Amino acid sequence: MKPEEFDALCRLSRLDLSQEERERLRGEFDSILKYVEALRAVPTEGVEPTAMGGTAAGGTAQVHGEARPLRADEPGGSLPRAEALRASARQDGIFFDVPRVGSA
């Protein structure tokens, strides 16, 4: 990725990075893009999917060439608020407290 493309991506993502962070992240991003290109080069014509996809809940899915039943999609109970908030790094007792995104 060209430096100016990476700079534009950082601006669009509202990332405020130090020069050291920019260089490290750009290298990591380039590695990811190279990996994606390598995956695109793999011939997949005629290969059947091996993960769950394209079937309705309650039916069956082909998983590694084997038909497996899927459970029905039924509503269940909610996690109690106190328990959900307990896993949060910051909260005010009622809501999760997250940093503001963008400017007001």
C-alpha cells in the first residue's frame, strides 16, 4: 500500500497515530493485504462449502460433507444487566461507558 493511501485510510478511520505506530501498522496492513491476495489465487472452482451456510435454522447443514441438524432459532432470556455490566471495563451502573466517537 502506498504511503498516501495509508495516510488517507488513517484519516478516514480517524486514527491519530505516532510515526512509529504508523510504520508498524502499515507493515501489518501490507502483510494482511498480501495474504488476501494469496487467498484470491487459490483455485476454488467446484469446491463445495464445508461450513454452515445457506440453510435455514431448524434444518440441516453440510459440515465437512456430513449433514448436521441445526437447532431452532428461538428467543431466550436476556443476560441480567448487572452481570453484563460486570464484564465492562467502564460503566455507570445502568449503561456501558464508552469513549465518544467523532466530534459533537
